[in-house]
Amino acid sequence: MGYRFKDMKKWQKNRLLFCFIFVVVVSVVYLSICSVRLYRDRAGEDKYWTDALTTNEAVLDKVESRGADAVQVSVGTYIENLKEVSIKNSSYRLVMQVWFKWQGDQALDMASNFHVYKGTINKTEMLKEYHEGNEHYQLVRMDVTLTKNYWTCRFPLESHQLRCYLESNYPAQDVIFVADKENSGLNGNMSIAGFDIRRYDTGVFYNEYDSTHGDPELADPIITAEHVTALELNRSSIGLYIKCIIALFGTTLWVLITLFICTFHYVDPLGMIPAALFGTVSNIMVGANLLPDALEMGLLEFINMWGVYTIIIVALAVININRIRNKFEDREFAQYFGRIIFTTILFFTLVGHLLLPICAYMI
């Protein structure tokens, strides 16, 4: 193969340069955009975690002014079991112990005067109740189902932050919460299929409503105390990712083989490509069936579109190789052209299938 670029004819240089630059530019631009999108979503988890446990300073100032005479209630939680994490149904279910400890009026009865934000309490059980003089303590076990709009940008290599907000039925001028971080925790033997527990924390958040709910005793919008139990889950392995794209791997390998055959064995395998395209498009449904209908564009779509792009670019390469052989009757240049384009496509295909999951997965 004594081909050198400077010795090529003009039409050969133009064809080779155009195809090579087209593959490189489209690949670099697409992978850059997708990689940055996935990385930013992954990097944003830390800020999202902190912000969700921090109350706005303006709201805190209002709580301090209104809650000067409020009863301080120490609140803690212990997660016993995470029964279910359903991304498809936008919900999760957990069993946890909750305790309230305060000094003052026993009539507060905190165990009966709280609710779960965006959740339904399936069952409650009073485990212990203690009232001695000015000291009061209530321990409750509850089974609760919560609604969550899961972020699916990095699915199926994503992480999820689950939060349970216990909101007081009393306004902040009557009751404020203090997080019992020292005694709060979670079951060390708890396991969630497909996930590892990355971190856990508790805190107190204050929620300011935009109205008084028609309460004639209130002049300002209601502010209530919320105890937050936060849990972050991370995919324990790449198993689900492989399951979702294994068919895509197969079709991508198939079209690369067709390009190799076309380049080095003078065979026209163009008829083999439509089946690969059909298989790639069908593969999209594997992951889509695991997600809610309101699907967020992310890794699953990026990697499948990358597969479709690979198939299309291979088909165009095969067409060009066949045209060079049939119209110009130049088998030597056709093989040289095919070898350069095959190497370029193979390189970017491997880069894409490594770079996208690496940018998405929180190791």
C-alpha cells in the first residue's frame, strides 16, 4: 500500500479529507456536549445535598423573631428499612423510628401533630411515651410512602437523594425543631437492590407558606419547622447499564465488522446494516421501560444516539468505498480510504462508549 497523501489526486484528497474531518468534528462536538452535561449533573449533587439541608437566611430571621417563646422540640430519626425504590412509579417507601423530646406543655402531643411532606403514612405505632414532670418523650415507628421526581439524566448509572420531611402541624411561633444528630442514624444491615448508601444526614428546615391559610389569628404567612432525613443512594455496579445497552454493543460491533469486511475483502455488506439499525432503535425501549413517561434526556439517550450515529456513519463509509471501487475502479485507494475511516470510527466509538459512562457514574 504505497499510498502517500501528497501523491493523491485532488478528488482523492478532497474525499478523504472531507470524510475524515466530518467524522472527527461531529464526534468531538457531540461527545463534548454530552460529557459536559453528564459531568455537571454529577458534580451538582454536592451542592444540591447542601442546599436542601440549609434554610434561607431571611426565613431564619423571621423564625428567630416569631419563635422567641416557642417550645424547642428535639427530633431524631432512625431508618430501619428502605422497602422499595420505584423510579418508574416516582416513589419510595421506608420504615423509620421517629422521636420527639421537649420540655414544657404535655398537650403538644407531637406524635399526633406532624405530617410527612409529599408522603402518605401507611402505618404508625407508638413504641414509647414518657412524661415526667416537665420532660416529655414520644417514640413512634412509621411506615411511609413518599413521592419523588427522580433525576434520570445519568440513568442507569445515576445516584438519588431521598429526603423525608417531617413537618410540624404547629406554626414556628409555637414549636421549633432541633435536630438530634447525635442519636439519629440508619440500620447498618440495610440493603437496597442495585444501590449502595453513599451518605446520610439529618437537619432542620423551615418552610414559609405564601398565605395564612385563612387563620384569623395570624397576620403573616405561616412558617413551619421541618425535620429532614436525607439519604443518598448510588448505583452499586454497572450491571443495569450493561443490561440496557448490551444490544447496542452487539449492533455496533456488527456494523464495524461490515466496514472491516468492505475495506479489506472487497465485499459489499450494505445490506447487513439495516438490521443493525433496527436492533439499535429497539434497544432504546429496554431502558425506557424502566423510567417514568416524563423522561429526562440523559445518558440512556446519549449512548443510544451515539450508536445510531455510528451505524449511519459506517453506512456512509461503505457507500463511499463501493463508489470508489465501482465508479473510479480504484481498489487500492478504496482500501486505503476504508482503512483510514475505519480506524477513525473505531477510535471514536471506543472513546464514546468509555467517556459517557465515566462522566455519569459517581465512583
